[in-house]
Amino acid sequence: DLANLKSNEYIENKTFAEDLTEGKFSYPIVHAIQNYPHDSSLINILRQRTKNIELKKFAVNKLEELGSIDYTYEALRHFKREIMNDLQ
């Protein structure tokens, strides 16, 4: 989910933010919607299933503003620590 939103490789291959085009509720999107229910911009973009790169960039910027990207990074770090602890 996160790589699709933040990876330059995805952007260059035109599969950037493909979850938005497919209308999928990815981890950062769910976080934003749950924590900011009064802000309907992301859900509206998701419903459009847009292929418009500028609209997708707006959505990713919104996820960053709402802290959903940082939250997702932190969740990934947490899960990695848990896995590493389990392997020891």
C-alpha cells in the first residue's frame, strides 16, 4: 500500500496510487477516514476511481497532511520489530 503511494518507481511506471484507481481501502486511507471522518475529500476521490495523476497526488498530499503516511510507516516499523523479536 505504502510503496504504491510513495515509490518513485511506481510513479514512473504509471501505476502510482493504483489503489485509488481501483477504489481500494488501503491502510493509510483507512487511517485517514477513521481519524478524520469530517474530511470527505479522500473518500470522494476513492469513489471516483480516478486515473488523473494530479488528483492522485492531491490525495497523497492529503494523506501526508493528515499523518496517515507517517502512521503507516510507524505501523510497519512496529510489525518489523515484532517479527524480528519472534525470530529470536
